[in-house]
Amino acid sequence: MSPHPKKRHPKPPYPQPMQMPPGSERRMSPSADHGEKSYKGSGKLAGKVALITGGDSGIGRAVALAFAREGADLLLSYLNEHDDAKDTAKLVENEGRRCILAAGDVSKEKQCAALVGKCVAKLGRLDVLVNNAAHQRTKRTIEDFSSEEFDRTFKTNVYAMFYLCKAALPHIRPGGTIINVASIQAYQPSPALLAYATTKGAIVTFTKALSDLAIEKGVRVNAVAPGPIWTPLIPATMPKKKVKEFGKDTPMGRAGQPAELAPAFVYLASSDSTYVTGEVIAVTGGKPVS
């Protein structure tokens, strides 16, 4: 019998070490579970190539490891967390898969186009695009959100997704997939995450609209909506009190681990989901998305 969900993963001890956004995987206490010991592959993505943004840590790292164990070669995009990115690349390469690292700001359209071009040039093709990179900040009032902060959140979370999808679709062959990362925040927005939650609502709508366009080319577009997941972004961007309570408001009473999200991405990237498009898979610890 499997252990009770509330006891499956340890809750983070406190206090957390101070971090600058977007945070470092190496400085988390405890480190997140990316499936290093738990995820077992079965060749579901053999011969495929995936581009994952925000691939250095957290959800991106867990997805990269799962994809590698399923047989995919990867291009991992990240901002400037070079040590974390190297750690993730090592995990991928230890599985016998190729891994290209590409640092840069995906809020810039030229960077997004360059990522797609580099993926095709270095790895020969592009089958799966995972739009995972995100920016968030917590504020107390709407007046605390500067126009620059609001703009940066949209540029990173929404514009980058648009730029990447636009650049990638001409290269993705029929049967390929795009997976966007939404959030429970699209359905149950926290006031302190006003800008972030708004972008996640936009991602849900974008996913559903793009799915109708992309399926004409045989490409499926779906999204995963995580609940509270223990990643470097949490201790790096949230007040200490919020970090301490993070995930306790779910029916499971705890934050999720990146490893618990990875199977949803594998499902959407593989032939297991050939009749699924325009959908949002919620992995929220029981929090409803309606």
C-alpha cells in the first residue's frame, strides 16, 4: 500500500536561506524532488526532440528528466541560472540523451526565434515545445505593482509563449505537441499575485484558441495547471510567512513536488494523448479549477 499523500514528501523546514529571484535549486532547503529516484521511463518519447523553457530547475528540471528517461533529446532554455542548468543537463546526459543549454531572456522575440533555430540546427528537429518559464512577484496592493513589473510579467509569461509558438509551429511535424504551463492561479487567483494570476488566465485562453489553429497542421496544444509546487521561485519571491504556509490550503495539506507534475507532461507529449487537444490538466493537490 502506498503511503498517505500527506506523508509522501517532506514539508520544507524553515527558515529558508535568502535568495534573489528567480532562485537557485542548489540553495533550497530541502531540495525539490524531480523524480531522480522515482521516475521510470518506457520509451514513450523515443526519437523525439523537445524544447523546454525554464528548464534549469523546478518543474522544468523534472520534465527534462522525465522526457530524457522516455528517450527524448532536449534543448533547455533558462535565464541566467548557469549552475542549476548544468546540473539539469548532467541529469539528462546521464540518461544517454543529448542536452543543449541556451541562456537568455525569453521575453525578447529575437531570443525565442533563436532558441527554435538552435534546436532545429543542433538536434535536427522539434517535436515538443514546453512553455514553462515564468516570472512572478507578490505585492500587497494594486498600487504596489509598477507598470514595469506588470509589463515584465506579461512579457515573460504570455508574450514569450506567443513568440515561441509562432516560431516553433512551422517546424513541428504532424503528431507534435505544444504544452503550456498555466496555474491554479488562473482559477483561484491570489490578490498578492495579481499580475501573475492574470497571465495564467491568459495562458488558458491562449491554449484553447491556439489548439484550434494548430490542429489544422496536426499539432496538439494543451496545458498543465499546477497547484502549489515546491520550486526555487517560491522562497525567492514570496514573503517568509507565505512560504511557511505554502501548500497547506490544499486538501492534501502540503505543496506538491515537481516530480508529481512530470507524468502529466509526458502524457501530453506522447501518443497516449493523441485525441486530446485544447485541454488543461490540473495537478493541484485537490484544489478545484472551476
